[in-house]
Amino acid sequence: GLGATGNFIHSYIQEDLKGELKKIHTRFPPEPNGYLHIGHAKSICLNFGLANLYGGKCNLRFDDTNPTKEDVEYVDSIREDVKWLGFDWEDRLYYASSYFGRYYEVAVKLIKEGKAFVCDLSAEEMRQYRGTLSAPGKESPYRNRSVEENLELFERMKNGEFPDGSRTLRAKIDMSSPNINMRDPVIYRIAHATHHETGDAWCIYPMYDFAHPLEDAIEGITHSICTMEFEDHRPLYDWVVKEAGYTENPPRQIEFARLGMTNTVMSKRKLRALVEDGLVDGWDDPRMPTISGLRRRGYTPEAIRDFCERIGVAKANSIVDSGLLDYCIRDDLKTKTKVVMAVLDPVKLVITNYPEGQVEMVELENNPEAPQLGSRMAPFTRELYIEREDFMEEPVKKFFRLAPGKEVRLKGAYFVTCTDFVKDEAGNVVEIRCTYDPETKSGSGFEGRKVKGTLHWVSATENIQATARLYDYMMLDNPEDPNGDMIMNPNSLEVRECFIEPVISEAQKGERFQFMRNGYYIVDTKDTSEEKLVFNRIVSLKSSFKL
Ligand code: ATP
Ligand code: MG
Ligand code: MG
């Protein structure tokens, strides 16, 4: 596929491997401030995939240098999700917070070399001094403090003598640089906050643009793959690596376009808002694009990896059709799941010439496309349920299902001909009546006449009742589109009470099935109980998506 060999990152790596570099080393560096989503999966597949392909290594690193938004709950979920996707960091699990001492040493080195200074400007003043793309910035009045004064003030910042926001440490680079990131960027700030790993040991914290290149250099990362918005930060990344003294095989930052998907929110901040506002049933709501949501919904790691492979890696931002992910899961489940009959919108079908009280077991293949999945028996009785949409009082052209006077096959059983139907006072069809032809039994070799439609059915007396949750896209708009709004699809969840063949009573939590002529389903791991099976529809069988 495109992702495996064709993209520009491979060219960079192959070029680097022709030089002094012996082995590549990548990393996946999530900030533990939320659950991973399908966009992160793209980065995971890319980083671990490159390491696997080129015989290198990939670290899992928690980029946890910001104490306020992070939590161990997220750390645990990230570990689980990366493993579930099928990747192994072995003994290479790191925390950026474990390098706090090292960042501090580098900051002191910069101060001693006259390359960093303590600045007393407020955030607002700093914004004004920074200038704009078309106008150079103005130097801070604190820029020329002596090395001694800077060392003393920085130590006092570290010792907690100053309040949050009162001072920063800034790199002394170039206030007239055309790249605003190089205009004396802040590299340390004061934050009296308890960190989930280091507790109250620190009250100054490094900024991302300072910490991240150091994390990569400390771990011996050769290719630091990040998303496009960091392209303008690359000169600063390179500056930090060089000034810190990591000159041998320095890490190389490479940017790629982040994944966006139609009808999908893809930002931890916005996803957290949905969770906190109670609009969804937690981070693992089956509608969420989080890895845990996709897992609960029934997506497989194989389908997600296939998706990441197919979307490929490029520099240009684009929004991928959500239908592609649906395509990948259908493709993966096609020959893996058993097909059972479930009726989701039942109407009763009575076979008036079939003996009352008789239960006839009929044999059905578990998956016609996968003979190795074997077969099962299903009970056929005088009263059945069929789908309401499989009957039309006045059939339109090309309606090959049931209608007065029309004959169809009941899957695995007999031909039936509709003779009559009953309506309630409101005009709804409540019962369909038919007769069956005993000679037409499936497997009997009957060839007397043909029918155009085959319907699935479930015995009205021998069945299992279950709940089926039918999901649709969570968002109405494309929330990542600058003009897109965060409007939830009011029809993103529809709950149905349904009837399924008795064989379903053996289903385990997390087991997947195809409901014949409808879609793929999974037994929900959370809401299923001894009393009730709850199914999530992973994806419907129908697709308008074209590859
Ligand atoms: P978000 O905006 O959703 O919080 P983030 O980039 O802040 O995302 P991080 O935890 O820092 O989240 O991400 C870890 C890694 O995953 C980073 O290297 C980042 O580039 C990558 N990543 C995050 N979102 C996407 C995405 N939509 N597509 C591709 N890669 C992504
Ligand atoms: Mg980030
Ligand atoms: Mg973020």
C-alpha cells in the first residue's frame, strides 16, 4: 500500500541510512491529557511501522511536561490502546518528566553562554514586543541582564520565590528573525502546580519547543515525526538540539499532515468537552473516534491499521471520507464473522397451513463466504417475525420481497405466498398471513419454480430478545473544517429491541456477528448483562463509498 513504501518519509530515511546512520529510532509521544483517537493511530502506525520496516526501534514516550491538564488515567488508557493496536514498545517506555533535571541543566548552560535570559515582561507585553510577520520584534528591556543575575534569578524561579506568570526564561536568538518562533522564545515558565509524576518537586516547567527536541536527543531519536503545524518550529528545534550539544546524529524533525475525517471531531480538547458535557457515554462511547470508542464499537486493530495504510502520508492537509474506515472494517469482518438472522423492526408472519406447535430445525451455513465456519440449526415455526420493510401492501416496481399474492423464499426454509394481512386501527400492518409449500424446502433440490426474493426471519416463539444500538456519524458537520460547526447528529444513536435466532445465547462479550442483510454487530462489553444482550452496530452492510 501507499503507506508502506511510497511516501516522502521513506525517501528521507533511506537517504539517511546511506550516510552515517546505522539504525533508525522513532517515538510516539502522546501528551497524557486525553484518550487517543484515530488521528493518533495514524502516527502510531507510522512511527512503529517505520521502525519495524527498517529494523529500528520505536519508543512510547509520555510527553508530560505540562502539569495542569495531565492525568494517570490517560497514561493507562494510552498504554492499553497502543498495545491493542498491535504495537510493542518492549522496554522503551519513557516519561518526558523524568528529564526535568536535564532540561534544567541545559537551561543553565544556555544562561552561562549568554544564550538565555530571565525576562520580567508580562504575557501581554511580550506579545506586543514580539512583532508580526511584516514587522520585526523589539528586544526585551531585560535581554541584557548579566549572566550572574540571570543565574541567580533562574535559581530563585526554581526555588519557588516568584508567583506564576511573573517571570520566564527566554532563549536569546533573534528578535528580527522572519520566523516569529525564533524571536527569543520562552523556554521556561513558572507554574506552582502538582505534577502527576513528579509531584511538587518543580514549580518551573519547560515549554514544549524546548523540551521536545531535548527529549528526542536524550533518547537518541533519529527521526522525530510530527504534524505540519510544527514546520515553522523546526529552526528552533534544531537550535535547541545544537546548543544543548547533541551534535552527533542529531534527531531530524519531519512533518506530515494530520488526519482529519468527515463528520468526525478530532481534537482531544473538543472530545473532552463532549465527555464533560455528558453528550456522550464517556471516552469510549461507541460513536467516539477514540481508539477505546472504536474498540467498543467493534472495530478491529487490523481494520484500523489497514485504514492507516490506505490513507498514506503526505504534506498536504486533507479530510478523509469516514466511509473508508467503514470499508476497511467490512473488508476485515467479511470472512471472520458468523452470519445470524436478527429481525430489527419486526412484524408477525403467520403460516396458516403450517402445524401449530411444530418446531422444525433447519440448517443454515454460518458464512457462505467462509465454509470453515460451519453451520447451525435454527428453529422454524408457524409464527415468525420478518422485517417490516420486507412487506409492501402495494408493491412498487422491482420490489421482490413479500406482497399480497407474491411468493418469496424464507432463508434456509420454504417458499411462502402472502394470502392476507391484518391492520390495526391506525392503519399499521400488524400481521401478515401466508401459506407455505412443503415441497420447496431448502436443500431438497426443488426446481419446480423460482422466486426473486429471499428473506431472513426469526421464530416468534423460539428466539432471544436483545437490544441493538444503531449508530450513525457523531457529527453533522466537519468540525475540523474552519467553517464546520460542532453540531452533534441528533440521529447518531437509535436503540431497537430485536429478535435473534436462539444460537445467539452462546455469544460472548466482545464477539462479532453479521446480522443477515443488515450489518456487522458486536456484543457490547459494558452494557451486556446476564439478563440482556446488547449489540452495537459496527457498520451497516450497505455502502455508498467507492474506493
Ligand atoms: P490533539 O490536538 O488531538 O490534542 P495533539 O497533537 O495535541 O492532538 P499529542 O498527544 O501531542 O496530541 O499527539 C501525539 C502524537 O500524535 C503527536 O506526534 C501528534 O503529531 C500525533 N497526532 C495527533 N493528532 C493527530 C492527527 N489528527 N493525525 C496524525 N497525527 C496526529
Ligand atoms: Mg501535542
Ligand atoms: Mg493537544
